[in-house]
Amino acid sequence: MSRRIPSLLAAGLLGACAVGSNWHLLDSGYSIVPPVAGGDNSFAYEIHVNQLKQLGGDLHSAEFHRFVREGLKEHGICSADWEPLSCVQDGSCVEHTRRSVTVHGRCLTPAAASPA
């Protein structure tokens, strides 16, 4: 039993550092719920309110879009680019808490991300 305790603690610590964890939100300023395999490439991107303020506070700005794109690529989630879901425009799928804002988006395929 005493041998299991360090293993359980290590597993818990690794889980807390995952990209979708609260610890990652506090440490990096964002947290990602990645797309489900076989799904529509949609994801949820939670950004800490302080990080959003540093980016200018506008979810529709180029700075915010770039920040999300870089975070997604860093974690191998969207190989091309991303776009917010249409419900982000009217705010119906933007979730606000005291500490964060969550925006829903989807990964674009390389063909869809290329300019025509």
C-alpha cells in the first residue's frame, strides 16, 4: 500500500498539469478542451481574465485570434488555423466566470485555412 501512494501522487500531479486543467489555466493563462476524435473539430478554449486583459480584452481581435492559434498549435490540436463558432458572435456560447472566459471554436482543415 505504501508503494502506491507515490505513484498515485505522481499520477495526480501529471493530470493537474494537463492542457485542460485548472493548473494549466493559472500557469499559462489558458486551458483547452481538445476536439473529440471523429467529431467536428470543435474545441473549447478557456482564457484567464488577466490574460484576456493583456490581449486587449476583445474576443474578436487579431491579438486574441493569434494567441489562441499559437496555443492550439503548441499542443498539436489544430495543424492549420481555427475559427470561432458562429455562436461566439452573438455571445450565446461564450461562458464567463470570475476567473475566465471560455470561447468555442473549431479547427480548420489546411485547405479551408488557405486563402483562395
